[in-house]
Amino acid sequence: MPAPTLPERAYELRALRFPDAQVQLVQGRELRFRFAISPTAFSRQYQCLLVMTRTGFPEMFILSPNLLELSDGRTLPHIYRHDGGGTKLCLWLPRKSEWSSHMRLLETYIAWTSEWLNYFEEWLVTDQWAGGGEHPVPKKKRWR
């Protein structure tokens, strides 16, 4: 069975009916899902962006609030460096094949984002990351 197409993924995300969420297909090559989530009833609300392309893994960004500002300058755990806006989350280990393109986004990326944010809020208070996993190590640029 082939993996879901981007239009099928868009349908899957629209069916979630998140309040004020936006699903956008960009020229049939990229899917963007903007939504808000609170990891607990007492948490702040986070504006998120899930980006998918036809090839490659989905990427999850926290657009607001600014997580670096919330951390008072501490190095954020479990994130990836990137050149765009927001904070790119590290949600799973690709080398361990914890995600495949046949999995539902609600049960994986969206649930994992909520879980990550819950651990993040705990980390803000305790300075201990309770979420397990491995922190991505930034790759050094190699100059020729």
C-alpha cells in the first residue's frame, strides 16, 4: 500500500477540526498545517507549523511563543538548527525508524509535539529533560 499523498494528508488534517487551524497545499509539493496546541489544561497555547513535502520527513516548528525567550537564553534541548523562523523540534530518531509515512499524523507528530511541549514546560522549571531520547548534535560545517 502506498504512503498517503499530500492531498490525502490535507484531508486527514482538515478532519481533525482544530479551531482556527489552516491547511495549505503549496503548488502540490508542500503541505503546511498551522494549528494551536496546549500540552495540558494549565499550559500556555503554542502556535505550531507542520510542514510536509512529497519526499522527506515531516518537520514541526513552534512559531510562538519564542521558546528561546522562554528559556532565558539556556540551550534548548531536542531541537534542530535551521535557517527559518520558529523552533524546529526533534520528535523522534530517524535512524531507529520510529516514524513511517503510513502512520497517522494525529497519533504521531501532533501527539509527539504535545508531549514535547509538556516536557519543555517541565524543563523550564527543573532544568532537567524528562523526555528521554537523544539530543541532536549540531553538525560542524566543513570548509574546503
